[in-house]
Amino acid sequence: QVQLVESGGGLVQPGGSLRLSCAASGFIFSSYVMGWYRQAPGKQRELVASITSGGIINSADSVKGRFTISRDNAKNTVYLQMNSLKPEETAVYYCNARRTLNPANYWGQGTQVTVSS
């Protein structure tokens, strides 16, 4: 059974930092591109950053220089370090696992990030 379990969300002041984690199980982690997406109220879900098994990163322009995605293939875990957070980045953050060969796509349940003073 595939599981993606996010943790690390919460309330943080503008300019603060949070580190999200996503623990994966039930599939071959190293075969998947792992990503973080977010969805704010009334908006579409958008890519924050993704990382291949080999460490190739794709990230949204809006987070470059502030957010860092990383993965530990030995622990089947992907991380998102978020610094200098802004109120407009308040959203539910979702972990995603995607495979292009023999396509598959999995989502976590999401973790709420609220940036507010």
C-alpha cells in the first residue's frame, strides 16, 4: 500500500522558516521523481519544487533562493526547507511521487502551512 505522510507544517511568522518532511512507503522510492506542491484557498495546486533520484531539481521561480528540496533515498524521505516565508505562501503543501516510465502518480494528504503574524 502506497503511503506518503507529510509532517512539519504549522504556523510561522513572516520571514520565518519551516522544514517539511514526507515519508514514503509501498513503492520503490528511488524510481520516482519526488515533489512538493501547494494549494492556497481558491487557487490551483502549483508545483513548488521537485527532485529526481539523481538529484536534479526543478523549482518555481518564486521560491528560488529561499526553498530547498532534498531527498534521502536510504530513508525514503523527501524534505522541503522553507526560509523567508511570506504570508501569500499560506497553503496546504502536498507531497507527490511521480514515475514517467510505466506512469504512476501518488499524493500525500497534505500539511497546512500558515504564514501570519
